[in-house]
Amino acid sequence: MTYEIATLRGDGIGPEITDEGVKVLRAAAEVTPGLDLEFTQLAGGADHYAEHGEVAPDSTWKTMRSAHAILLGSMGHPDIRMPDGTEAQGHFIVNARKSLGLYAGVRPIKLYPGARGIDPNQKHVDLVLVRESTEGLFASFGGGAEISGEVYADTMIVTRKGTERVARHAFELARTRSGRPQDGDRRVTCVDKANIFRSLAFFREVFDGVATEYPDVTADHALVDSFAMLLIQHPERYDVLVTENMFGDILSDLAAALVGGLGLAPSGDIGDEHAMFQPAHGSAPDIAGQDKANPVATIVSGRMMLDWLASRHDDDALRAAADVVERAVVTTMESGALTADLGGELSCSQFGDAVAATVRRLAAEAG
Ligand code: ATP
């Protein structure tokens, strides 16, 4: 089957890393009988806003909606701002999440060979953070309240429907995993501030209600402040985490430090009908155009996209392609082929070439 992938390369390092992601995905499709991936390149992002006064043209939104999935590089530039002072790319991302119903921000945090987290002795990091992505403190993004330029307010919105669906996503995900590294216990930890905020006490209450549908998965709670410390000290205690939008935004960057930085952290924004995959990092303008960014997060986001498409379309060809991409990334990194952020010598494009070659080699070996 042919799958149409709406592709936005974005700004900064976005084009470089997207090209490597597409290169590896094309190699995976090439070695997988019955699978065809068609990448449609779309306009959008901060540079597009600077030139055209809109973050993306109507045709981009239309194709994102009709495509089977969306692959995004990274967007944004700190100097390209809306009249209200907010960065342009935020408007693209938040609008995409809201208009396409992408309520689950899924951020796997896993140690790859050659990558060292903040504690070099910590070998057991394999967790997934699920961030509620359509409400919480981001609900009033682009709006909020202002009084005479002296008082500003953004409101935290937590709904039963929004919390139920993201909690369910987290429990379903836990069922597909092999549990926390410490003891294999499948668990979902609700990270909140239920002791202080009514909205987050409600988030926990709804989470507990959903948990009763999943007696085979341990339901756990943590308060976000002490959790931030425990996550760094004992990542092996966690399997799947679910949290409000703003907490998830912050915790996912913190969690990336456990596995060697942002260049290694993939993400998926997933809804019931659509999904968009992109590295968890920003557009890194400090290294843009130098062919030295690490494309692992983008390549692994592409692997997540294949997995999502596989379960949505029940297609074994996609499952096989996802599997060979993951194995190729691990094998390549195990061989010591690494980019500069991990102390290696490969450029972004050389690393992409190495993974694509490994995809072909693994497929040839498998016969
Ligand atoms: P945003 O707010 O748009 O998410 P940010 O403020 O988190 O962006 P990034 O653009 O993610 O910032 O960059 C943070 C730091 O991490 C920069 O020093 C950047 O060079 C580095 N970095 C980010 N992504 C990569 C990557 N793929 N490879 C190597 N270094 C990266």
C-alpha cells in the first residue's frame, strides 16, 4: 500500500534533519515488499511567517488533514515573532494539535548505544511521557486576558473528556510495553499538583476513574515538583507517565537529559484520526546550516510514525519497516558511528547515510 506523508522541513536545522529522516524511511520502504511511502513537501514555519505573514498556507493545512501521517522537522526562530511577542512556530504547532485533535504528546525516553545521560552509570532508562496536548495551561494560547497592559492571565483548563482520552492512551500504551526497567511492572504514573490546584485534583480524579478499566496496569501518582527530582535520581522506577500540557512540556526536555540530550528525543502528537511526528527539540539556530545536527530524534520519530500507521492500518509491512529502522539506528550507534553532540565525528548527512546503509544491510542479511 502507498502512504502519503505530509512533510514539513521547517526552520533552522529542520531541513537538514528532515532530509536524513526521509532518507532512512525511504530506505526502509525500499527493502519492505508491499510498502510505498510518498513524501509531499509542504510550506510552513517561522521563515514562512516572516515572508508571507502566515505560519502556513491553506494548502498545507489541507494536505496535513488528508495525508496518512505528518512528519515535521523543527520550526522556529527566536527573532521571528507575532505582534503579541510570541514565537511564530508555537502558533503552527498549537493550531495543528487543536485543529487535528492531537491530544496525546508521546515522548519516549530511551538510552541508545553511545549516548550518555546525566548519570553515566544509569543504564536503565526506558520510559514514555504522555503529555496532554490540547488543553491545560496551553488552552488559552494566542488568547489569554490582558488589562491595560498591566495585568495578564492565562487560564488552566482541564476537562473530563480531555483527561479521559489522554489517560486511556497512556494505559493502552503501557499494555504494549514490558514495564518499568526496575522490575517489569507495567505502570502509569499520573504527574500532577493535585494537592494545590482544583483543576489538577480533577485531572487525578479522572485518571483514577480510567485506571479502574485497566486492572492489569499499576496506577501511580506523583506531585510534579518532587517528581522532577525523582525522575533524575531514579528513572528506572518509571514506565509510562501522563501529565498536563505545561508540565509535560517542561518534563520532556528534562527527561531528554537522561538519555544524552535533545538530539535523541523523538515525539509523536497523536489523535484518533491524525498524527504528527517530530523531534522533541527546537530548530537549534546556533548550529543550523552546518550539517552537524544529530538526526536520531527525527529518524526515530519517523519510526514512531511507521508504528502508528501499522496499528492504524493493521499493516505488517509497516511493522517490518519500523522494526528495521529501529534496529538500524541501534546497530549504527553501537558501531561507534555518532554525531558531534555525542562525541563522534559524523556529520548529520553522514549519519543518515550510515543508518540508511544499515537498513539495506540488515534487510539483505535477513534474506
Ligand atoms: P524550542 O523552544 O523551539 O523547543 P529550545 O529553546 O528548546 O527550542 P533547541 O533549538 O532545541 O532549543 O536547542 C537547544 C540546544 O540543544 C541548542 O544548543 C542546540 O544546538 C542543541 N540541539 C537541539 N537539537 C539538536 C540536535 N538535533 N543535534 C544537536 N544539538 C541539538
